[in-house]
Amino acid sequence: MHLFAAAPAGCADDYLDSASHAVRSSETSAAAKSRRFIGRFEILSTLGQGSQGTVYLAADTRLGRQVALKTVLPAFEARLGRQGMATLLQEARMVSALSHPNIVPLYDAGEDGGISYLVFEFVQGRSLADLIRERGKLDIGQAAQIALALAQAVAYAHERNVLHPGHQAGQRDGWSGRRESNPRHQLGKLG
């Protein structure tokens, strides 16, 4: 069961330091939606949208497989700091090194025409939210199985000094306030 999916996270948008970021975000988002290709990836359909970007079902034209392609909004890149794409790529390298059955693999990261993107394995199926909407309350066995799978994935990432920002003490709004105060890396900014 894959729990760290490429679906957009629902964290609240941070303050944008200038109107130009907001304009660039909307322009880049519109540009991505109107394109049929981003890099070597052909956009097939939209899977979801959130505060970090949009996730598409895409075809990898080089390898001949379907993938989940997440475009990253410039406003989200701005949250990563001055380094922007460099920080995103550094974190992508860390996450791509994770190999666990409960973590969706990150295949690639890049930029094309001002649009930053992440490429994940496409996992067909329903989200936990969809499952609960369809069936209502989970029985104790299902809930325990899902909790165990999630705990195993988080433990695996923590053993490799990669943390999901929602699991750090002393944070505000699900994100750690200062990266320097925590020597571990953060998972989740990517997915």
C-alpha cells in the first residue's frame, strides 16, 4: 500500500512577498494546463490540484510508461527559499533514494519552460479519503493495517534522516519554522 503519494498536499498557502509571485504563479499554472507536453512527458489528464501545484497523469515518451507528473507552482518554490529549484532538486535526490513498499517512488525532477515538475510512479487506486467517503468509518482491522503501513514508511524515512514536516516537534502549521534547528531533512515538501 503506497501512502506517500504524488497527490497535492493540503497545507495552507504562505504569504507571498510580492504581487509578482502571484502573477507568475497564475501564469505558470495556466501555461502548464494549456500544454500538451512538459519535458518528455505527454499530459493525459488532471489527477488533482492543490496549494503546491497540479498533478497530472502523463505518459513518459522515453520509457513508455504512465507516471504522475506534479507541476510545482512558483509560489511553492518561493517557500523553499532563495535557492528555489536547487532546493527542490536536492530534496528530490533524498526522496528518490528511498525504496520502501509504502512510499511512492520519485522517478525524476526537472524544469521545462519555467515549469518545475516532479515525476512519481503512477499508482492506480483510491485515496484513503475516497475509501472513507465510500464506505464510511473503517473497521478496526482496516484502520490498524493502514496505520501500521504508514508507521513503517515513516520509520523507514526517519532511519535515513528524512522527515515529513508534519512529524516535527515545535512546528507551526505542519511545517518546521527553521530548518537549521533540525539536522534531519524534510520529506513532504515534495509530495
